[in-house]
Amino acid sequence: MTWAAYAFLDADGKTVEQNPNPEAEGWWELIERALPLVAQEDSPAYAIVASVTDTEFDEAKKITDIQSYPEGRIFGARGEIRWRTWCNGRHLVLLTDAHASVESLRAMGFDGAMPVNADGGGPVPHLLWGKLESDNKWRDGRIPKDLEYPVQTLREGQLTWLRVKSYIDEGGVVQFARYVDVT
């Protein structure tokens, strides 16, 4: 079963809405509790984080100040957790294929959860901007700075792909799309 769980946190990091534990820990602790539902032990978790002045895309463990970003995604083979900061707090969404239940997700600190249809097919590759140049920098002439992707194997002219998994409703409309990995 695939789950979509959500949480709304006020500006002080306290969960709001219907969470039975309004004194739950701050938003980053909630993300840390959810990480085992995102990545497998034998494969990395990646992160894409952004602020007004900066964007980073790397293995999650390599971004030292990850919680300072107002929005981002941490994703891996089992799921994705994403967050966005609004003027009155943060909104967190977890998509996971890991074995979980509504009760376990609520105990973790999420306000609620719903099952979603994972029958959108396997992950589909999406081409990322740029190609690898001879100096090991990713470039695209339309973008005025070097690009950085967390790809292990490098060869000149290489293209990079972000694999995306879609979750659809009964009518075949995509409800959610989550990142799986980068190759």
C-alpha cells in the first residue's frame, strides 16, 4: 500500500489541524522520523532544497544546512518527503511505498494519511538540463552557471535523468509525482 501523509505546522514548529499531539516536536524532527520511509539502507537519499538565493541538489547527507532551506524534497527508493514554508508555518507531505499504517503515520506526527494508487507505472526518466563537459562540470548554454548533479559515474557528454514515479486516481489523472533517484 502506498500512502500520502501530511502535516501542517505553525511558525513555531508545532503541528496544527487535527493532530492529537499538539505538543509534537518541530518540523525537522518529524522529517527525521519519516526518513526510514523514504530511503533504503543500501541506496542513498537525495535532496533538492531551495531558498531565494540558493538551490542545492545532492545526497541528503552531504547538505549540512538542509533544515535552513524554506523548501525542499528528500527522496529515495521508498518515498519522498517534501516541505514548503509559508508565512504562517510549514506544510509537509510524505509519499511512501514503505509498509505503514494511518496509525503509525499519526503517531509519527502527521495529521493524517490516505492511501494512493501506485499503479501509474514504473518510474519514468525525465531529462535534466545540461551535459557533462571535459572539465567535469555540467553545463547548458541557456543557463548562466554550472549545474551540479549527484551522479557517481561521469563521462564526457553524459546526460542526466531524474526518475519520477506517478500516483494516479481512478480516472487516470496524476494525483502525486515523486522523485525516485538520479542517474
